[in-house]
Amino acid sequence: MADTRQTLQTAVSRWLQVAACTLLLAASALLPPLAFAQDELQTLRALNQAGRSAEALVLADQMLFMYEGEPAFDLEYGVAAVDSGLISEGIFALERAIMNQPDNLFARLELARAYFAAGEDDRAQAEFNRVLATEPPEEVRDNIRPYLDAISAREGQRRPVWRGNIDLASGYDSNINASTEDDLSLILGLPPGSVTAATPKEDTFATLTGSLS
């Protein structure tokens, strides 16, 4: 009887272990992947905030295969990539984060900063203005203004600059009609004195010239 009871207890214990594992697997399927990587994500965020982008990028690369597509990870990965000079990779990750969380203003600010770093001023300005339209705190607005000022300055440098000049000259000519004392009859092969030369005329003159480049 005791052996039967022991066998039954063992079977029940094994069944409970299998059931617990099944429930755990089912629960893990329902939870976002980052629920199992909060420590790594916090470390990644802390590295970005400390300006240690190279270390952050190494950690992000290790997490990429498992967590790519999760907005929280994509945001931190994008920041690390942009700050490490991998602008295109950073933009791609941040755009993906915004696609999944369009109301994430911090992600939108980082995307605007990435566009600015890539020289895509129109897109950067649009993203900055979207954030400003939400009436963020003054500190956020203060951070945005230098970027918008820099965009305006770069736009001014790209505009064509036209330069022009006008020259005015005046003078006096004692023979403005270019008369000659030579006998034109001889020049033309006619009998001498048959053509009368014009009388020299005096006059003032003025010229106006200009150029545009």
C-alpha cells in the first residue's frame, strides 16, 4: 500500500512539473520579448545616457537578433548607432520605433536629430516641428531651437547669391563722327575732289555697362 501511495505521489509530482513548464511556456509566448531582458535594456539605456555609445552599440548588437522590432530596444539601438556614426542604421531603427509608437516624443526627437546628422534638413525640421506642436516643456523647446537655427543657417548657405555691377563712363571726343582729312575720292578710285569729306564734329559721350553673376 505504501509503495502504491509513493508511486502515485511521484506521478502527481511529475504531472505538476510538466503542467508548470507548460504554463510558463504559454505565459512567455504572451509576454513581450523585452520582459525577459529588462536588465540588459536598462544597461543599454544607461550607457546611452552616459555618452558611452560605443559600449552601448556592442551591447545592442548582441541583443539585436532577439529584440529587433521592439520599440524600446529600437529606440536605444538607434541612439547608440547615431552617436557611433552609423547614421543610416540609426535612422532605420528609430523609424521602426516611431512606426510602432507614433506618440513617443523622445523617439521622434532622436529621429529628428538623426535626420539632422544625415543632412536631411527638411525631414529633421518636420520632426522637430511635430514635437513643438505638442507644446513640450520649455527645456525640450530649448534643446530644439539650436537645431532649427542651424538648419536655417545651412539653408541660407545653400541659397544662390547674385552679384552685379554697373559701370558708367563719360568723355569728350573732338571727332565723334570719325571724319578724315584724306581725299576720299582717291581712296575710292574716283577723280580727285569728287567726294567731299565730312567735317569733324565735337561732342561728349557716355557709356553704361553692367554684369550679373
